Amino acid sequence: MQPPIGWVKLNCDEAWKGYGTLARCAGLLRDSDGRWIKGYFKRIGMCDVFHAEIWGMYLGLDMAWRENTTHIIVESDSKILVDMIVEN
């Protein structure tokens, strides 16, 4: 789903195959027309899936901040992480 006019959407996710493997995260910013603005990919190292999700969202929000994005919608498949942010 595309964000409203004047808004940017951050889609972020992680890649984690299990304990003892290297985790990665990636994401992208899209404008209200669904066009790609900027993306990122990072090898995180060894961590659990939740921390990989946190890294993915943090790096995406940091990138949006550096792009002077003021109206942002964040989309993540981690209900736990989203609930933590919304509740606080």
C-alpha cells in the first residue's frame, strides 16, 4: 500500500537463518507514488531475529532522518517491535 501524498514509507526487514549464523537487514524508502527513494542493506553479525529486526528499523529510520523526511510510515513484519514502539 502506498503512503498518502507528501508521506514516505519505510519498509524494513531482516534475514536470519538461526543461531550461529550471520544476520542481515535491509529496507527502502518509497514516495507516495510508490517510487524507490533510497535503500540499505547491512550485515549485522550474530544475533537473534528480534535484534536483527531492531537493527533493520533503526537503520531505516536513521536513513529517513538523514534525508530530512518528516512524514513517515514504517512497515515491519515484527509485531513485537511495532507494539514496543507504539506503546512507548
